Amino acid sequence: MKNITKYWLGAGLVAACTLMTGCNDDFLKEKKDYTRVTSIIYNDYSGAKARVNDIYALCLPKSNTAVSYDNPSTGAADMYSQSTEEYGGLSDFVSDNVLTNASVPDFFYNEAKSSRSAWGRIRNCNDAIEGISAGTLSDDQKKELLGQIYFFRAWTYYRLVKVYGGVPIVDKVQNPMVGESGGLDLVIPRSTTKECIDFVCSDLEKAASYLPKVWGDANWGRVTAGTALALEGRIRLLYASPLFNRNDDENRWKLAYEINKRAVDTLDASGFYGLAYADKPGNNAGGWAKMFSDYQSKEAVFVTLYNNVAAVTGYSYDFNNTWENSIRPYNTGGGGGKSTTAEMVDL
């Protein structure tokens, strides 16, 4: 028994010595990178695609109760919808009150360090753009993935510029570790509104040139070339409107028209997109009414897909569109519907 004990003690000492002499911190030094996702993931198509899917999850609008950093508008009586004829009353954007930098509604802060904030999303897009561009995937694979990322970087910036005008343009991954500059290299001044509009539209032009006109059924719901051009057309139209175009520059209107026409032509050329049930309207426009319930509507250019899992207590509503239920009348099994304003009836 004593010999056995000595044997095990000796073996334990040898093992401990081996671990102490055989292990060093080279492995940790090699892997220690707190600034970004490990670049190896971008050399594998499945890994890179998963990163793109994560950007979809972060950036796609969701059905919710009010406008927020997540949602451009939800159909609820929020500040955006009250700026239209859909709801009565006034919002902060449609009133006699003058908004200042201190009083403008802040939809985009939501913890600056969070990946769900606007700047967190932009950082994720920048990381994926740099990683995929420098990776070893084929050119076709890179374009397919990069087109989607350029779209969502533009989408995020569009929402910022729509509210704040010029914002800082960050088009590369910043190192969050404060170095010799004392963090001054992390400080980027605001660009002009025009510079931001041009930057966003440049991203959308790249997206349109990389993306397909239509995806197969397995990938339906992903953004297309037509989606990118449609967003660019909306942005150019916004920039031509009185909100930004105080001198009514006619060239802005012409450019907005040209981009929107390209969007329509691209969507028509896909062979899929168009007016829903234009050739089969059905009785009392019953075919057209299905536009809002069809899984693959021909008019759905930019969509957020939901599943059909029943909502239960404690379950995440991110993938259950409860708003759709709330606006339907009781006799359709809905939640009671929304009241119509006199302005909507007059229109």
C-alpha cells in the first residue's frame, strides 16, 4: 500500500511539473482580443452567414407598442403616427413647440455600450464588412453577404439622420481600448446632413449591385437589390422634402424620381414583385385583402418575418406580431380594431 501511495504521489508531482513547464501564456496572448469577433469566423460561409443573420435580428423593425430605437413606427398612437392623418391629436413633431437639442425625443440612446443601440449595430456591421472583405470566401459569397450588411448599415444611419440630421460617420471598427491618444481617436465630429445622405446612399448603391433581384423560397424575406433601391429612393425623397430642402432645390426632386424609378424597374425585372392580385381581384377585392395575410406577398419589399408560435406567459414576443391581432375587428377574431380619424375618412 505504501509503494502504491508513493507511486501516485510521484506521478502527481511529475504531472504538476509538466503542466507548470508545458503551459505558458502564449495561448492566451494569441486569443486575447477584446476589440472584435475572431476573424476566423469570416473564412467559413456558414459562420459568416450566421453573423449576417445576427445583424438581421438586431436591425429588423419589430412590432411593438410604440416607436423606439427598435421600431421606426408601429401603427400605435406614437409620436410618428400622430404626425400623420392616422391618429388625432398632436405629437412633439407636429406642434407649436420648437424642438431643441435638449428636448428632441431620444429614441436611440438605449445604453451606448449595448449592441442593440444604433451605434452598436453600426459597429457590428463594420466588423462584418471588414471581416468578410479580408476573409477567404469566394467573391460571389462575399458580395451576397456584404450586400445585406451594407443595407442594414444604411438603414441604421437613415433612421439616425431622419431625426437628428448630420451625425458622426463611423465606417470602421474602432478600438475601444484607450491608447496613446487618450481616447481622442474615438471622438468623431458630426458630419453634415448632405455628407450623411451621400454616405447612406453610397452604401445602398453597393448593396443593390451585390444583392440578387429575388431570393429563392428558402431565403425569402432577405433584402434584395430592389429593397436597397427602394430605401435609397425614400431617403432621396426625404432629402428633397421641405424638411431638408429649404430652398426647394429641383435637382433633389429629379434625383429622387430617378432612384425611385430604378427601384420600380428593378422590382419589376425580378419577375416576382408587383401589385398583389392585380389580375385576380376576387369578389369585393377579396384577393387584394389577402395582401396583408399572405406569407409571401408580392408587395412586401422589406419585411420582418414572424412565426406562428402561440403567445404564452413569459414567452418572448419578438417573433409574435401581437400588433396585427390588436388592430383587427372583433368579428375577425382580433383584438377590437383601431378607430379611424375624420381625416382618414376624408382621404
